[in-house]
Amino acid sequence: VAATYLWIGYAAVQFSLYARTSDYLTSLAVVPITPHNTHHILLPPSQFQQRRQDLLHRIGSNPTAVAFLSGGAAGTCATLATYPFDLCRTALAA
């Protein structure tokens, strides 16, 4: 019974976080892209901001990247949230 509660908690955290993260990353695709200079390694703040916006737009408009990053973040957070309870359950069972 205790393992069932752990899996329910894990799934609840994972699916809710996946949905929120996926929505957030997809919303980044609406960031406008303007041309920028790609020849400089050390960028002034304005060019750094532009590259950052460009990268966020590319991530948000790529469904594979959104699914990968959302799934990774959701799985990590769900594990961090439920692992201490799983550890206690294992210790009490032994």
C-alpha cells in the first residue's frame, strides 16, 4: 500500500510539472527574433540579450526540445520530492 502512495505522489508531481514546464517553454516561442551579429565571442549586453532571446525562441518552437526539457525537469523534481519517502519506507521495511 505504501508503494502505491509513492507512485501516486510521483505521478502527480511529474505530470503537473511536465504540463507547466511544457506550457512555459512553448510560450517562449513568441519572443520576437531580430538579426544579430554572430562574429563576436565576447558580446556586449545587448547582443547577449538578443542571443538569449534567440535561443529561448528556438527551444520553445522545437517540440522535441520542449518534451525533452520538460520531461527531464519533471522527472528530476518528482524524484526529489518522493525519494525521501521511499527511503523511509525501505528503512522501515528492513
